[in-house]
Amino acid sequence: MTLKETIRNYALQNAIKFEGKVNVGAVIGKLLGENPGLKSKAKTLGKDVQAVLKDISSLSVEKMQKELEENAPELLFEKKEEKVRELPHLKNAKQCKVIMRFEPSPSGPLHIGHSYVLGLHSLYTEKYNGKLILRIADTNPENIYPPAYKQIPEDVAWMNGGKVAEYIVQSDRLEIYYGYMERFIGLGKAYLCNCDVEEFRAKINKMEACPCRGKSKEENFKRWKKMFKGYKQGDAVARMKTDIKDKNPAMRDFPVFRICEAEHPRQGKKYRVWPLMNMAVLCDDIDSGVTHIIRAKDHTDNAKRQEIMFKYLGKEAPEALFVGRINFKGIPVSCSKTRKAIEEGKYTGWEDIRIPFLLPLRKRGYVRGAFLRYAEEVGMSLTDKTVTMEDYFKALNAYNKELIDEQSYRYFFVWDPVKITIKGAPKQNINLDLYPGKKEKGREFETKEEFFISQDDFEALKEDEVYRLMDCLNFVKKGKSFEFHSKDYKVFKESGKKIIHWIPSDASVKVEVLMADNTVKSGVGELHLKSVKVGQTVQLERFGFCRLEMKEKDSFLFWFGHK
């Protein structure tokens, strides 16, 4: 779209709003708001706007609406400006002193559910110039997907702008956890329990101690050693000694170590005594100096358990913040279910464009800032939310468009192409903008009589109606043939039917676009696509934002992003 066309669209929008009267300042304000770079052309810009206003002054409001509906329908609906929510300040937080941690389990790569909490961590560590630690919670040997050890760090590095201060794998720290357990036993704050699980539960529910609770430190150290060699899986667990009269049963003598004989994908059979989450998290938070934690509100009890353990060691627990869960309706965000679907051949792999995981979304052209904006908008809310796929991507697409629009050059793409001959069409040299008002010109075309247009546009052509090849020429349909009508846009605007995208029939490249539903749109694109680099996002005009995945000679494969 040229600058002149952009001016015209904004002028029409303003005129429709005020019953045919146009506010010149408002139109210029819109232009500068969209393209601050136009300030350098302020002197000529006013004249350009006045010329357009004179041109549209004779049009009825009805004709204005019709034209705007055809050329820029989105401008018929006034956008409401929404203020971005500001995240609340962290309690006791100091610049350059905030240390946070993100702790996923290695069950698969990260998806949009992870992106919300990870986004909050990223926003806060950026706000306070702090550090983010990535910690892989792999102390459950039975729920590990080995490729995730590589996938997760890549996802986190991308989401956090490459700023990961420390990378910790918990299964590499077993000896450290054992050392902490021995400190707790030595302090008389932990014991080894070999009671039947059901019998223990019955007693603890009655606020009664089990027989193991009163054993001496010496006996507990003996039993601790027996965890490594002697007890079988399920025979014994290590428990933290707490207030068995606590009103909350979850706080009463909770377990912190267990025996698991399953082979660990990373450690093999080297270990059989594994820490439970609260023990591993406590030790890691202390050793890494974590100051603030964001966790789902259903971990409230775990936070309290860890506070008890911190006090036993004479240390202060990190500041804990809680958020509600986002339940994605109709969106497959389960790693285990997605992995099963991949194994069954329903998806091609973790890069399948249909799954809402960060890797395929990156390949579609989504940028990290869009996910951060979404996290910021949801904010630190304790309320659980149910979000449909439509609503989620409506928001994400809007944020992404704001961030990539000015960096995405415009190109023509004609899908399901049909070749037409426009009799009498003059030879022309046409030079279009890569981005209107910012990156002007740069797309030169030599046109003759033959063009590609889309099958949809071809089938919609009606007898004797005037149509326009965008920024090129006007033509009419006569029977089964097409005839040149005129070149000037002014002629078309009076009675024209539709503006159509086109490609010169003798100057095109093959283009395929992988759509979000895994179907492919095939067609032709303009030759200037040859300058696009793999990984670059462009806007295929009136089709959408697409990211170039692969190119070979005159063949291009894009991944569709969004409108």
C-alpha cells in the first residue's frame, strides 16, 4: 500500500466518523502515530493530505464506507486503546539483587502454558536487572523425556532473551541433597519412617505420632544408611518432623525422600534414594540464593512446608508470589498426551505447526515480546482462568502484529493462480513500497498483458464491472476475455468493484505456505521474495504474516503466522 493510499484510508475513516467532515490534524496524527519516520516529511505531508481531502470531498458517506470496506475494512471499527497492566512491585526487591528460578520437569518442550509463568519471571528479572536460573526438576525417574534436557534450555533462552544466569539439573545434585538430609537428622528435625503407609496416614489424621517419630538420632542415621542398601522400594521414607497438631494435615510430618529403583535416563542405576520436590527445591533455593518465587497457587502448601524447613536451618525463605492457573480449552498443552500423539503419528513431531508449543510458534514468526505482553496483561492474578484457543490467539496475534509489523516488508502472493490476458494493457514499469512511508520503493515490476490472479478473484469477476490490479491498472471483463480500461486509480474509485493482487506471468517464483491446520496454500510470488532470508517474517499482502522456512532457487516455503 502506498503512502497516498494510506492517507486516503485514514481520511475516509475520519470523514465517516464525522459525517463527511475531515479533521486534517487527526489524519496527520494517525499517520505519524503509525510511522514516526514521516516527521521528516511534515511539510509535504500536509499538502498530500489536503490533496486527498479535496479528492474525496464529493463522495457521499455511503460511497466512502464502501471504498473503505473494500480497501481497509479494519478501519471501520475504532480500536479501543488499552493500557498495559503494570506488574506489582516485588516485596523487599532491590535492583540487581533479585534472583528467580524457573523449574520445569523434563516431560517435553515448553508450551504456551509454560510461557505465562516463564514470561512473568522474564519480566521481573528484566525490571530489576536480576538473574533467572533454569532448574530441571528431574528427581522423578519415571516421568522423564530425555530430549527435553536439550529442548527446554533452548526454549527458555529464547523466551528470556538469552539471559539465563545458571542452568541446574537436579539429578546431578543428589549428593548435595543427601548432605542437607543429614543436617536435618542431626538437628533432630527429620526421621526415617518404615511404617505401613495406611497405618501412618490413619495416625497422622488423628494427630498422633507414629512409632518411628521418637527414635534417636543414632537410629535415624542407621536407617538413613539402610535407605541406600537394605530397605526395598516402599519399605521406608524420610520425613520432616513438624507439628503433628497442625490444623492443616498436609503440614504434618511430610515426606522428603523415597526409594525408587527405576532406571534414570540421565543417571542410570547410580542412585536409588531420590528427594521429593520440597527437599530438592529447598536445597537449590539456598545454594542459588533465590530471593523471589512465582508459583501456581495450588503450591501454597508446598511453600509453607519449605518455610518450615528454612526455619530449621536458621534461614529466611524467598518471597513467594502465587498465581492462578490458565486452563486452555480446546488446546492440547499436555506434554505426555502430545508425545503420545506424536508416537502414534497424529503429529509429525515437536515442530508440528498444529501444536501450541514454543518451537512451532517461533517457526511461525511469533516473537518473545508477544508472549511477554500476554503474561503482563494477565498479570499476577490469583483467579483461575479458562481461555479458548480463539481468544488466546486473538490476543497473542494482536501483540505480535504490533511488534513485527514495521519490520515485515510487503510482498504479493497469489495462491491457486489463474493466468489472465488483459487485452490492450500497456507496458509499464511499476515501483512499489517495501513498507509504506518507511521503506519506500524497492519493488520494481515490468508488466505487459499477462498476469496471475487468484482462483477466488477470478471466479468473482463479473461482466462489465471495473476491477483494478493493485497499483497497476484497471480492467473489465467482456465475455470470457478481459480488456484494459484505464491506469488511473481515480477512475477506478468512482465505480470500481474490487482491487486484486497480481503477479506478472513471466516474473514469478513458486511459493508454498504451510497453514496453521497443516494444509498447504500453493501459488506464485513476486520475484522480490528472492531477497528474503530464511527465518525472516514478511507480510504477504492481504494474506498474512508469514516466516520463510526454506528456499531453493525459485521455490519458497513459508510458515503462516497470522493475519
